[in-house]
Amino acid sequence: MLSPKSAYEAQGGSPSSMQAMTAMTTGNSYSPSSYTSSGYSVTQSMTTLGSSYSTGMNGVGMGTIPPSHTSMTTMGMNSVPGSQLTTMSTMGAQHPGLANSLGVGMAHPGQSMSPMSMQGSVNGVNMNLTREDVLNRQKQYRRSYTHAKPPYSYIALITMAVQSSPNKMVTLSEIYQFIMDLFPFYRQNQQRWQNSIRHSLSFNDCFVKVQRTPDRPGKGSYWTLHPNAHSMFENGCYLRRQKRFKCERKAALKAEQKAENEEVLSGAPAGQQPPPQANTPVHNSPTPESTHVSSSPMTVTTQTPSPTLTQLTQPKPLAPTAVPVQSQHPQEQLGYPTRPIPQTSPMSAAMSMYSTDHIKTSVHPSFHHPFSINSIISQDHKLTELKGYDPMQYSGYASMYNTNPSVVPKQEMETPASTEPATGYFSGYVPQYSTTASTLQS
DNA sequence: TCTTGTTTACGCCTGA
DNA sequence: TCAGGCGTAAACAAGA
């Protein structure tokens, strides 16, 4: 039986190709033996490198790829014990933001993602498959494309949901829906994981609750990411985090309040110990000023330091300095400046959402973790860079979903963008905000 | 009543 | 071995 975290799946590109893949994970042990593939008979091997990216693979996570073998769009999916495996391509997620932007098999409306659709013309490459080949692969497809647990933590899933939202904030129900759309695994046992989602939202400082506006009535609040929480997933890897995000101020206030409570209970003077200070995780850049979401929904007041816990966690009447920010980016609502980022397409916008390459990359500036969206999408390009392969010839799913040359490795993305309009399957998705996670790191 | 949100507790896993 | 991240369960409160 496979351990829940051991099975891993990758999706092959060219149906007729066999390939070996050396993938890396950070802190996740996907044993080679359980690292399987589906969709087609793709032979793979996987090397778990832990956090040491020192294999001379340029951080791409692609190892030996024999000539004539296609590139691969990788999306890790855990298995559940005794379960079969699945790939993203079967999930039929139609979330306009993330799902499509992932380029991992999200069927564009109207386009089938059956193996048949992978035949014939992938970026103009004629697969020349016989009917028998197609039928065999369809059988294999049906056998192996099932619903396995993704390797992403709930925090990661929530983060994805938030990031995929045009407004960068989502309701709880939207988070549920996003996850279920994207990962069929979560269409089962909803009570279990949804409880965990709620727990994650409340427990983790990286998620900030935003009150609704009167003009947007409904149940529940919106949730967004803490402005300093965008670097939780190092190297853009949405697997297990290296460090948990903690809001220092909030933690300090909690500690303070706890001390006060203890004081009340014990009668001893409190505050004899300094509140937790700023040497908490490196993710947390010092917050210049406190912020809190006003009770006047979608408004934020910025304040000078020393907020109380209540100020951080509870609504407050609109301060004179508060400005309505209803149409602003949530990060701006939280008092953090944002700046527009040149984006050439919705795809690149989505990519940049998931890119955490702005985070210090201890390995190489161009490093993309194989579990990062960038790596998932741009492995074809990486291959081209590394091996001199022709991406048009060895294109994987990533290239199937985007014909825009702006979908390029990060270092290219960060260059001033052209004004070329979005093309391909993503042209219908226009993020409301051009600000991305990377812009929030100041 | 159901959903949303908070909190606590516990166990497993992983890396230091 | 230990600390921390994570998943899960459960109890409870508040609001629609």
C-alpha cells in the first residue's frame, strides 16, 4: 500500500513517448517506487532531493530526458492508501484563475481533455496514432485517472484559491468550490477536509478575514492572504512549508493578552517578559504599521503601532483616515502598497501569482521548484533551455494551454512585458488586478 | 437548521 | 530526540 504521501503522479506529454524524470521535492518524501504516472505509459523515475538542490539540473527537476522524449507537465498528486492515481488533467476544473493558469490539464470550456484531445495536434505535432493506440490509451486513461489526494496542504490550497481570485479574496464557500473543482479528491469526505479548511483559516495568521460590504451581502466573510504571507511557500513550491507564517504583531498581542490573563488569574504582575519579537520566521518582514480591516467593509485603516488584539482581529469603526478601498486590491485594503506589474497575458498574470521567485532563492535565481506553478508550466521551456530541445516538438500540456510567448520562465517574465494581447485559452480571463504576489514583497 | 468561524487537543511526519 | 508543520476531530458560538 502506498503511503498517503508517497504516491506521486505525473502526466506525460506525448503519448508515444517514454521519459525519465527526476523530480525534486522539498521535504516531501515521494519514494521513487511509488512515483507513478498515468494517462499514458510513461516510465519515470524520481529522485527525492530533500532541500538540497545540487544535482546540476538547473533546478528544473528534470533529469535525464532522452532525445525524442517529450517534456512533461508535472503536478504532484498523492495517492490515498490503496487508491488509484489521478492527474490534474482529469479534473475538469474550470476555475478561471488558477485552474487554467496551471496549465495542467484543465479543460478549456468546450475542449475535451480526454486522451483523444491530446492526440493529433499538440502544438502542431501530429501524433499519428492509430485507432487502436487511442483506444488502448483511453483504457489506460480511465484506469489510472482517478481521484487522489493532492500533495498540497490545506494552507496551500487556500492560498491557491485566494490567488486565483480576481479580487484576491474569497469566501469560505468559494474556497470549498475552488478546491473541489480543482481536486476531485476533495469531493469526498467534505465534512472532514472542510473542517480542516476552516481550522486553517482561523489558525494560521497568513489568512486575513475581510468583512463584507453592505452592497455584497452574504454569508461569511472574505478571506485573503496576509501581505507578508506570500513567501510562505519557498521557491514557489506549494508543498510543505519550511516555516509557518506568523504575524508577529498578532502573536505579540496574543502573548500580551495571555500574560494579562495570567496576571488576572494569579495576581502576579504581567508583562515582565517582553513580547515575542521580530526574530520570528524570516517570512515576516517587519510590518511598518498596523493594519486592520475596518468594520466598514472593504475599508482599511492604517494606524500607528501598538494595536490591540482586538484591533487586529475585530472590526472597528471607520477612522477618519480610512479610505474606501472597495475596488482596491485586498493588500491595498490592508494598507500595503501595491504596484502594477507588466503582464502580457492572463496566463502570465496567473503565473506570476504563483511565482515566488521574488523570494530569496537560495539555490539559483532561475530555480523553479517542480511543484511551483512556474515549473509546471514552463518545463517545456526549461527543457529547451537545458537540452536545446524544440519546444514545439516536445511540447507538453503546458504549451497546449497557452500559445502566448509570454509564458516563459520567470526571468523572462520579469522583464518588461510586451503589450501583446493575450492569446490562447486564457484570453478570456483577465485578472482584475495586475498586482501580484511578487509585487507585495517590498 | 445550517453555515461560518474559533479554539483546543491529539497524533503523525519531517527536519534539525 | 525534539520542535514544528500539518491533518483531523470535536466542541462551541454566532449569524443568516
